[in-house]
Amino acid sequence: MDSTVVSNTVSGFMLSEERIYMITRIALILVIGLPLVFSLVRLTRRVTRNRFTAQQTMLFEKLVRYSGLIILTISVLRELGFHMGSLLGAAGIFGIAIGFASQTSVSNIISGLFLIGEKPFEINDIITVGSTTGVVLSVDLLSVKMRTFDNKYIRIPNETLIKTEVTNITRFPIRRLDMNIGVAYKEDIGRVREVLMDIARQNPYCLNEPEPLIIMAGFGNSSLDMIFGLWVLKSDFLTLKNSIFEEIKARFDAEGIEIPFPHISFYTGSVTEPLPIKMVPPEEGDA
Amino acid sequence: MSTIWGNHTINENRSLFIQLGDLRIWGRLVDAEVLLTYDISQTVGYSADEPPSKAIWQRWRLDAPEAELTLAPAFPARPLVIDPQTALRLPATESLVIYPKVPVWVRVISPQLDPATLLELPTRILSNTWFGDFTSGDLCYHVSSKARSTPKNDPDETNMVMAPVRISNESDSMLNIDKFCLRVGLLNIYGSGNELWTDESWLVFRGSNSDSQYDVISESNILPGDRQVLATAKDPLKKRTTGKSIATFKDLPGVGISIS
């Protein structure tokens, strides 16, 4: 056996000394580099978490992670003997070729940059896009990931978000819950108003200021329609919604205020009483 | 000094019952466990021996024959918005002192346990309110108080703290005070006889386009001379601060709402 060839055999392959050095260097790069990159990512998270928003923290983390991984990849490729100049040249030609085929991806990336810059929403915001409402999990270069309230994972391409109307439900600290309420025509509106305001005062989630609103919406087919608007902290919105309907129903029942269901009254003229209806039991032999 | 504040020892034979305002606390030591429950309501049918059936007990393991429970007055983590019931008008360059009374919170502490604070409870249920505009502000509790210009002690109001506030109008126009924000986290609580007092708060209004200046004066001559510190400020003021502290007629949140 040649003296330059080491007598070691690994899985049956003969390894030159130079190759063993190369494998050792690559292993060292990976063994030291990968934990170092992930440690840097953790350090970045720790440093930025309390100073920046969740979205910005995630961006810093990704920047550190991908930069580290790119540097490691380039280092490993160099050890394997690839020349970066030729690689980049090949990548340029390859890039032109795939550029035509990846217009959507490029559009998504540019849209993503706009979304990150414009910040119409951030991580943990609740947004509505089209018919989908959910919590934003991440804002990435290609897409936004959301979790819906029934625990579905939704990916929306950034291009779609730029073109679509997006509602950020949790942008501001307080929200108004608007309820449509109808009461019978016989009810005293002033008394109904007082009862509703008292219900709002008694509910611990309803904000005292801004004051609740009661606005007459019109004369409905079966009821006097009004809008009852209550201000609430955004985190208490669902709790208020759940509790206030029950409270209104219970209080209206206790106060004898009628919530009418849709009905039609037949009259024979403007000054006459409603048509009397007499229920007649079926005669024998009737089907 | 009120007998409520300070140390209370409970053991297998001696339980604790405290009533302050609408708050009632029951405490027991059973099988090396501290048991506490409470009720905050205006109901009258209750017993010192037996809490309401709906009350939920909380318990802490304490391997000792006796438990030391300390009751201290406290304030909530949120500011209080004081509604003086009748709007105050303060001419330009004038200053006034008012004495609103606000309900105190009760902190139950056990030095034998870690963390030592077991409960922190209000003596009256207060409604939430917002102090600010529609895009930013603070979640606060709403307190309606007559805010008299002279302090008036009411022996029945043992759960109320006198919180003197000096308001100075350094603007060149009339100040219409509809509500003001009392940042109770900055205030020490003192005991004087059966009364509770806080530091003096000083609000300086410099015009609707400028932030108000907020300061806390511990050595004020309007505070009782024999006062003793019962609770230190949760978040003591390190230097004079500025921010929105007074709501005037113009910027009442709620005005200008439209429904589409």
C-alpha cells in the first residue's frame, strides 16, 4: 500500500490524508457553526424580545438564522472545492432562467416587503381577510400564516393581502360591540333606554367611558329597532358579547319589556279593530 | 389606627373574619392548610362563621400550628378615573385642592409563605372605564366622588381613602374639569386614627394642546401630621411626569361617535 494513503478504511473506502483533513474541517465547521448560529438566534430573541414588537423580533431572528446558515453553507462548499465565482455565475444564469417562471413568487416577495414596511398588522393581531378571520402567526416574505379560531392553519400569499381589503380587528385597544335590538311598539322608549343603560352599568366588562350608545334605527315591520353600542377592551369583546345578550333577555323578561318576533296584523281599515279570529274545532268526518 | 390593618393570627380554633365595605374575607387553618375565601357584594345575609355557599375556597400549604396573616391597604394596578359628579371650573392661573375619596383594596399577606401576597381584593366592585381617545389610553376603574374642597371624615366609610388632589390651571383659559385620572400606583397609603390618606397628587394643566404635569407630594402640609405609612407606592414616582390627566368637556371620549 502507498505510504501516502492512510491505512484507515471507512465503509470500505480508502481515504487520503487530505480528504480526512477536509472532512474534519467540514465537521468542525458544522459542529461549531450550527450550535453557534442557533445560540446567536436565541441571543437575538432574548435581546430583542423586550425592546421590539413580536414581528420585529421574528425578523431579526430570521435575519440572523439565514445569514448564519448561508455563511456555513458557503464555508462547507468552499471546503468541498467549489469556487464561489463559478457558482455565482451559474446561479446568475440559472436565476434568469427561473426568473421568468417565478413571477408570482417575486410578486409575493415584493408584497411581503411592503407588508413588513407598512405594518397594517403584526404578529398576534386578529385580522379578517375576505371571509377568513384569525390570529396572525407570522409575516414572512412569501406569505402570512394565520390560525383561525377553529384551529385551522391558513397561509395567505402576500400578493393577495396587498390586493385585498384587510381588517385589523385588534389594532386599537378598545372596540364597540353593536347590537340590534327590537322592542314592541307598545313599549316606552325612555324606559327601555334606562333599562339598557343600567344593564351596561352592571356589566363588569362594559366600559363606563366611552359611554354606551342607544340609537333609534327605525320603525321595523314588527318592532321599534334600535342599536345598542357598548365599548369594551378588545380582550374582553367575546366575554361581553356572551354575557350581555343573556343579561338583556333576563332583564327585559323581568321588566316585562317585549322583544317581538316577526308578525303580521290584518286590519279592515285604519280605525277598526284587528279582524277577530275564532278557532273552530274540526267537525266529525273532516279529514 | 383601625384594628383591621396589621397582623391576625389564626389556628385550628381561631378563624378570621374581616368586613370592609362590600368585601368580606373568611380565613381558617385546617390540616396544615391556610384556607381563604371572600365575597364582594352588597348582600346583607351573611354569617361571620360561614361564608356564602357559592364562595370558592383557596388554600395554601403551611406546616405550622399558627398562621400569621397581615392585612394591608393597597391600590389596584390600574389608575382611577375620578368623576367629581359636578363639573369643576377653574379660572386661568388659579389653583384648588379637592379631597376625593376612593375605595381601598385589601392585600392579605402571609410572611410564612412565598410569595407572601395571598390575595388582593377590592372593597367595592368598580366599573371599567377608558381614559384616553379611541386609539390610545389607559384602562382604569371609574370612581364617582363628591371631591369636596374640605376633608370630611365619615366613620361609616372605613374602606375609603382620602386622596387629596391639587389642580393648578397654568393655561390662559378657563379649565372645565369633567374627570381626572388619579395614578394610585404612585401613592403611599397612610393611616391616621381611623382614616386612610394618600400622598397629595398635584396636577398642573398647561392648556389643551399640552400634556398635564403630574407630581406626588409626600410631605404636604394638608396631610395629617400623625400619619403612619401603611403601604408604600407600588410604582413610586422617580421624577415629575407628564401625560394626559384631565378630561375636559371638549375631549370627552364618546363624543363624535357615528354609526354607519
